[in-house]
Amino acid sequence: MAVLGQKHSRFMSAITRGRTQSKLAQLLMNPNHTETHKTQIRRATYDEAKDLKAWDEFVGDRRIDNWRGELFVAVDGGEVVAYISYSSNLFYNRPFIGLLCVKASYRRRGIARQLIQQILATYDGLDVWVSTEEWNEPAVKLFDSLGFRKMGAIKGLNRDESVEAYFVRQSCAEGADSVATQP
Ligand SMILES: CC(C)(COP(=O)(O)OP(=O)(O)OC[C@H]1O[C@@H](n2cnc3c(N)ncnc32)[C@H](O)[C@@H]1OP(=O)(O)O)[C@@H](O)C(=O)NCCC(=O)NCCS
């Protein structure tokens, strides 16, 4: 099956998904912002999305994700320290986490976990997909700790010849998309 989009990483990966447009539109206009004592998760402003370039580990321009309305940032003490991009329907019409990056000095504080939880809340009731290079132990462990299961891998997708592994966090909701239950 053709991959419809591409994840831009230091390497490169595939993307993409969809469903109940009205509910998604409602959620996107009124996201459940997550806030802890320290780190706030919210939509990025134009300038914040533009300025991610200064420390972003991935290629491409995050303003594009922001224009699509599919970018959250983590803000700590007024500073943007992490972001997550995602798509509702570019990955075979399923919710897909595209890029996730935390500033090096802010890692291991639970920020990536918070960002992923924001996406899971946004798509409450739907399965959410994500991918990363098989060697990326921090990411693999992060996904594992949040209940994602590895479903497969693609060779030949990334420029550096690393294997891209795909994971799903299945929803318990009745009627949710679930490849695992399909024959
Ligand atoms: C992967 C990445 C997003 C993790 O961000 P983070 O904010 O440090 O992650 P968290 O603090 O939320 O970690 C949550 C859990 O993930 C796992 N984890 C995260 N980093 C880890 C590491 N370096 N080694 C092992 N496990 C790790 C742990 O289980 C951790 O829980 P714990 O701290 O209670 O043990 C970050 O390292 C990063 O931005 N890397 C570069 C970009 C990248 O690889 N993105 C992912 C692929 S799209």
C-alpha cells in the first residue's frame, strides 16, 4: 500500500488516518489543554512554531504542522521546550503522531509523556499510531510505557537504512478502529 505522507526525521519515516469530522472539528477548536504545576501543553503560536527550528532535531518547518492545526507545544517557565505534531487522517485515515521532540536539557521529566497523553485525549475513543526507528530506545520505551504495541516495521523507508517500527495505542472504546481485531 502506498504511503501517503512522509515523516521528516533525521532520517525519514512514513505517516498518516480520519473519522467523525464534527467531533474532531470540535476537539480541534476546543482542545483539552493539559497543565501541570510546571509544564503547560497548548497550541503553538505562529512565532513559536517558527522558532522551533533553533533546536528541532527533525527536518522540515513546524509552521506547516501548525497551519494544519496539528501541533502542540510544551511550555516551561515561558519557554517552549518540546513539541508534538500529529495528523488526523494522513496515515491511512487514522490518528498518527508525526514528530515528537523535547529539548535535550528538558528530557526525562515526563514532558514527552504529557504530550502524547494530550494526543490520546484529543482522539479519545480512537486508536492512535506512531512510528520511530527501531534503534530509538528512548522512544520505544516511551511508547511502551504508554501502552503502545508494536505492529510492524518497514525497511527501505529511512535514508539511513534504519528500520521504521510502527506502534498502536488501541482504544478500549466500542467501535474504535482496531486492526488487531480484524480478521
Ligand atoms: C524520545 C524523547 C521524545 C523522550 O522525551 P522525554 O521528555 O525525555 O521523555 P519522558 O521524560 O516523558 O519519558 C517517559 C518514559 O519514556 C522512557 N524514556 C524516555 N527517555 C528514555 C531514555 N533516554 N532511555 C530509556 N527510557 C527512556 C522511560 O520509560 C520514561 O519513563 P521514566 O523516566 O519514568 O523512566 C526525547 O528523548 C527526544 O526528543 N528525542 C529526540 C527526538 C526523538 O527521538 N523523538 C522520538 C521519535 S519521533
